[in-house]
Amino acid sequence: MATLVWFTDDLRIHDNQALYLASLRDEPLICLYCVDEEWFKPNQYGLKRIGEHRWRFLHESLQALDVALKECGQRLCILLGSPVDLVGNIIEQYNISAVFSNSQTGFYENDNWRTLKDKYSTLDFTSVESSTLFANQQLTHIDEFPKTFSKFRHHVDSIDYKIDPLINMLEQTELNLPAALSVESSRLPSVDNSSPKPSFVGGEKSALEHLKTYLLTTAPSSYVDTRNELEGWSLSTKLSPWLANGCLSPRKVVASLLEYERQFGENKSTRWIYFELLWREYFQWYAYHYGKRMFAYKGINNKKLLTSFYPQRFKQWCHGKTPYSIVNACMHQLNKTGYLSNRGRQIVASCLVNELQIDWRCGAAYFEQQLIDYDVASNWGNWQYIAGVGCDPRGGRHFSLQKQTQSYDPQGVFIKKWGGEESTGSLDYIDAADWPI
């Protein structure tokens, strides 16, 4: 008999309840991560679910987790294929008695879990919330899930929810895991290391070092004044890639932020960091509650939009060759680095939906492919927000590209750096009869 720990978006040792609960069982452990082979194949939008930048960061995070587990007498088995098939094979081949995993908010991820739980109903399947600030049981008394963030925030504030303490006993120096069972890992897709050295390096160690370094500066105390800038390493927290991949616990961030406030004082900026973590929290439960409607054209509000799909326009947007310099610069940065500021994301999303009149889901799918900090809840929830089919009470956001340029790049420094001035000057190519191609 053995116990299976199925890692998903909790690629860390610290504050990992699934690993902790599994370690309490007097059985050998198998630590597993499934790389879905479908991630690397074209989807209905002609895009991959995971592109080069995302895969590099995830691959680094998996390697770092394997190193951390080895220091605890364990190892990480990484298998390539269908998660349902892979986990099922492990259960049957190694006589698994219990499966522990982090509870995910995505519909298809949850569907995989339910499928396995139904198929192996005699086993103990335990899922825990390690990617959110609150547990599901704290939200079960909400009669109707709030359709706006403000209502969710008001509800959380009025109930005075408590964030559970960190699971501190899982420090590597103190962790005493049961014996490991050796399972051979799969040969994984190659990683492209030809691009310049990235600013973000995947893994728990890098995440904790970055969090510590950021909180040793005064940047958190001026965050609200700098967070909307298009570029600048210390102008925003830059925690999102590690949070999205689970290299960093959101509760760890809050605990560290509270310690910062105790030392240096609380102000509007430090509270705004927590405010944005609460936005992230909202979207996690938003995705869990609405399920497949996260990916529906009409969104959660069943709202009909006057957008379509223009292949040429979408291609121009993806490659940063639109008539809009600020949009081009943002897309060039995204394509070259796998990262884009929050303000940049709002600008290019508004352009796709409003100026280019393209189905918002195409943009969401492209972000899914490119962003190293992609997570299903924040990505699709924010795109619904911009498109006006989600949680925005104003029914969508249309940003003036000229005003955004004047406000955030008045000297054209960002546009020049990322080659944004190289625009087509027109939205569509036309044939001899002046019909759009």
C-alpha cells in the first residue's frame, strides 16, 4: 500500500496541506505531477495551451520542487499524458490507498478529479485549498455567489473571515516524510533556452527569495503610486508567476505583508497589495462557481456581444502589428518575455474587444499560451470583465488608447524600447475590389 500526493498548482514544500496530510500516513509516498500532452497541441483557437515562456517557467518550477523533495528523502515523478489515465495507472500499479491533492478552481481540472474519485470510489480522495486565502467551507453559507468584486469584498469584510495560519512544520529542515516509492518519469518536451535570460526564474526558492527581497525595500509603501506603470521591476510586486504556479502560497504573502506592516507601518499602498490579493481570491471562487461559463462567449451574464472573428486583425494583434503603437509595444513585450504589466493587459484587451471587434475568447486563449503567470481564474475572469460579460457592473471597459499612451508613456520610451512604432497603419488588408481580406 502507498499514498499518492498529486501536485497541481501547489509546486512548493511550504504551506502545502496536501503534502502535510499525506505525510501523516504510515505508508510510502509517491509524489506525482502530470504534464498534460494536450497542452502542447493546437486548441479550437489554433493556439497551444502552453507556449515556450510558460513551459520554461513551469519546467524550472518542477525541477526546483524535485530538488526540495529530494532534500526530504522524496522525489518528484513527472509523467506526460492524460492526467486521468496517468493517475489511474499509478493507483492500480502501486496499490494506492489514498490520494491527496490541492483543490483547483478550473472546471476541467475539477472534472478530472471527479472522474477519478468516481472510478476509484473505495479509495480515500482528499482535496485541500492551498491556492486560496479562504477554504470552501468558509464560503458555503453564501446564498448566491456575488456577481461583482465589491459585493464579495463587502461580504468578506462583514463576516471578518480569518485566514488560517501557515503550515509551518513543513519547513525542509523539519520535514520527516515517509519512505519514497520510485516511479520513472517521462521524457518531457524540450525547453527553449535560446532567448535572453529571463527576469523570472521558476521554483519555490526563487519565489521566497523574491518575496523577501521585495519586502526589504520601501516599494510596498509606495505601491499604489507605481502599480500602473508599464514597466519597472520594483514598481509592482511581480509575485504573480510564482502564485499562479503554486511556488508561493498566497497565505505566505499575506503573513509576510502583515509582518512588513508591523515593522514599517500600514498605509494605503500596503492595504492595496492585500486588496489585489483579494481580487485574485474572488476570481478563484468565481471560476469554481461558474465552471464552464468562464469560457462561454456570453459569459456569466448571458450577454450578446457585437464582436466576431477577423483572422487578419487577430494575427496583427498577436504579433504587435496594429495601427496602435502602445498596443504593439505591449504585445512585443509579451511575446518576448511571457510577461505584461496589469495596465498593459487592460490596454491590449480593450483594443482587441473594442477597436478590433474580435471575440474576447481569442485574446484570453492567446494569453493562456503566452503568460508565465497564467491561471485559469484570473485570466478568463479578467477577460470577461473587460469584454463586459463578467463581473464588471459597468458592462465592460473601453480604454482610450491615446489617453493611455499620454498617461503611461508620454515620452514614448516604452513604445520605442519594444518597437511599438512599427505599425501597419490599417486594420485590414483589402483586395482589388476593396473587400477586407
